[in-house]
Amino acid sequence: MNEHKILQPTTIIIFGATGDLAKRKLFPAFYNLYIDGRMPKGFNIIALGRAENTDENFRNYIKENLEDFSRKKVTSEDWAGFQAHITYFRHQLDQENSYQDLHQKLKDLDAVYGMRANRLFYLSIGPNFITTISNHIKNTALASDPQKDRIIIEKPFGHNKQSAIELNSLLAETFEEEQIYRIDHYLGKETVQNILAFRFGNSIFEPLWDHKYIESVQITVAEEVGVETRGSFYEQTGALKDMIQNHLLQILCMVAMEPPASVESGEIRDRKVDVLKSIRRIPADQVDHYAVRGQYGKGVINGAEAKGYRQEDGIAPDSNTETFVAAKFYLDNERWQNVPFYVRTGKKMKEKHSYITIQFKPLPHSTFSDTSQLLSANRLIINIQPMMDIRLQFMTKKPGLSLALQPVEMIFDYFACKEDTPEAYETLLLDALLGDLTLFMRSDQVEEAWDVVKTIQESWENNKETSFPNYEAGSWGPKDSFALVERQGHSWV
């Protein structure tokens, strides 16, 4: 959502700078922004870590990771310029004197800038440290300027609605809402962002975007990988909290929202909250009718044997944690009345594929209804990853002398237009540097999203699933997920 603006001098403070997210996503994103000329002319990255280290050793560590994870090639010239902006700073999260030392470091940098610089705090740490860090930032006045200081917080934001409310209240003691950037990297993906342009920038689609013409909507985020090294974390989370409550509901908001009056961040976020409030809450005694959970067992992926979830490191042998969720939601508003929104996500699926499918209703009467030809209803598919394209499926005449029909696709391919597409974190970090909140979640969005899944979460926590594991690694999930859509004559695309 960013524009090419002149950025004010900024000091970026990364908590958890030696962690996996920082090495795979954050430093590569800042490096690529630097090469593209998108970083402030005056900037410094302060990398916080608990262990003793030197700037030189830490910079070498970052360079090695950039060679593995950077979108752009690491050249000697670019690296020489970028590495000069990185400082390693030994820091203890629970000791106030560490924050006082950090405050002095920030003042020293301000003296170099010749002005009070913007400060961007990135919490690339576990959610259990948020309270400690927020309190120390408050006590040492590290973020005392609401116009210049911002904090980025990774998911999970709470573990249920009540904890999210409590966390929002805690952060409000230190930060204004406009300073808090709750990040969801899915909203930074190019094709997800383009939903706004596609819907509201084209007069041919928006008039068809309602229950009169659309039969159903599907949102799928399928992963080929399992839990990898995140077993202990995943045991406490599961697919419902890890994916549905944030990623998939945020994509649903982009698809279903009413036209905003402008692209101003507050206006767009208001419309997203409207969507979340309109989602019909699932009664506690009907959870099994509207939602399906699954857990992968052993299977085969790409010709290789794959372990089941309960055989992964850090997983209990009788784990009740779901690695797959499929659910059906309805929106109680005029635009989407009686249109089912199907969402599903899972690990160790047949392939990695994230996409949105808009299924249009069939014609009430067709000129070709008296022939033997089968007509496919029109379908719009927005591929998020690994493909990045928009496909419109429609019927046309086959070339030849007879009047025979065939389905075809009209495709807009992002890679054909721009092969070197920025990563999601580049987009989101640039927006945070600019102070653009459009793609970040507001407190009421987070709380409403937790409320949407509340009864599902409580039902699954209180009732052990006896069929686990109920889908093979390398499949498309449990059988019940197919029955979920087939009851209404639909099928997963």
C-alpha cells in the first residue's frame, strides 16, 4: 500500500535478532529494500541478543543468511553499504538497566542524525515476552513520541478472545493504537493486496460481487511441509489458531468487504471489522456441522515416505492437536446472504497451494440447455502462492465447423509482468517505516476474529478427537472435509 515517499531517519530495534524469523525474513527484507532505494537515507538496525558478540561476527552471520534467503543477489558493493548500518547490542529482556543502556544508544544515534529519529521496535520473539518488553519500554520512555515511534508484533496475538483483550489493554498503557502494527505476512502478498485493485478498480466485477451472482467462495491455504522444527510451539497452537483465526479470516475480509470510501488505512480497516462482525457465530452444539479438524498420519509426499504428526519431534504420542481445519461460514449482511464461505488449511497436504475461488452461479436458463453439452459455471481463481495469477474461467466455442463449447481461461500472470516480485515482509516493513497501517490488524479486528472461532476452539479443546490421525500425509485432508462442501452440492476446487 506504500508510495515512494521520503522516509525520515529511523532506528530499527529488533528483539530476537538471532532467531529464525530475523535471519530468514527480516534482514533479507531490509537488505532488499536497501538495494531498491526504499530505506531511509539515515537508518540503523540495532540487533538485540542475549549472548556476547561483536558487530563483525554478527554481520558475517547476517551475510551468510542473506546468501541463502535474500531475493536479490548479495554483492560486495551492496553488502559493504548495508552492513555499516547494522549494530549488535547485547540485551537482557528482563533487566531494566539493559533498556536504559539501549535508550542511551538511541540518543547517541539521534545525535548522529542531528534530530530525534523515528524508532521502529520489532518483537521477533515469543508472545510470552510481549508483556515484559512493553512494560520496560514504558518505564524507560523508549517510545515516548506517538508520531515517531512504532512497534511491530508477530502473531499469535493472544490465544483466545479474552487473552487478546488483555494484551490489547496492556499495550494501550504504553502505545497509542496508531503505534501498534500487528503483522500478518499474508496481507503483504502481492496477489492478496491486488484483491482491492481488482474489485474496486474494475466496473465489470464489482456489480457481480454479491449473492445474486456468486454461489460460493473458497479459500485454501495448503502446505506441503509438516511442523518441521516448530513441534513444541505447534502443540500449543494448532491449525485453527495458527492459520484460520488470522491468515484465512483476513483474506476472507479482503474478498467480502464493502467498498471503502477511500484507500485511507482507517477506512479499509473499518470495512474489514464490519465483515468480521457480520460472520454468523457457530452455535456450540453445531460445531461438527460447520467445522472439520484433522491430523496427518504417515504417507508419501513427492515419492518419499513422510512421518505422521505424532512421530514428529516434540509431539506427544497421543496428541489431540489439529493440523488441518475446514470450516463453513456465512455472512449475515445484504451482500452475502446465504453464500457459503468455505475455508481450509492443512499441513503435509498433496501440494503447496494457496488460492481463492469465486464460484459464480450457473445460468438460470441456457441457450444450449437442449444439447448434450455440459456447461461449466464461470469461476474466478486468485492464486496466492506458489503461483501468482488471476484466472477467469468461461465457456467459448471450440475452433472448427461445429458449434461445440469448451471451458477456457483468461490469465493475468504476475511473473510474466514482473519476475522479481518483492516478498511480503518487504511490503509490510516498508509500510511500517512509512507509518501506513492499512495492512496491519487493529485491536478490534483481532478480538472479532477470535470471537468468530470461539465456539470451535472451545469445543475442540473440551472434546478429544478419537479418529486422529485421520488423513494421510500427501493427501487433501480427511474425508469429512469433502462431505462438508458436498452437502450443498459443492466440491473443493
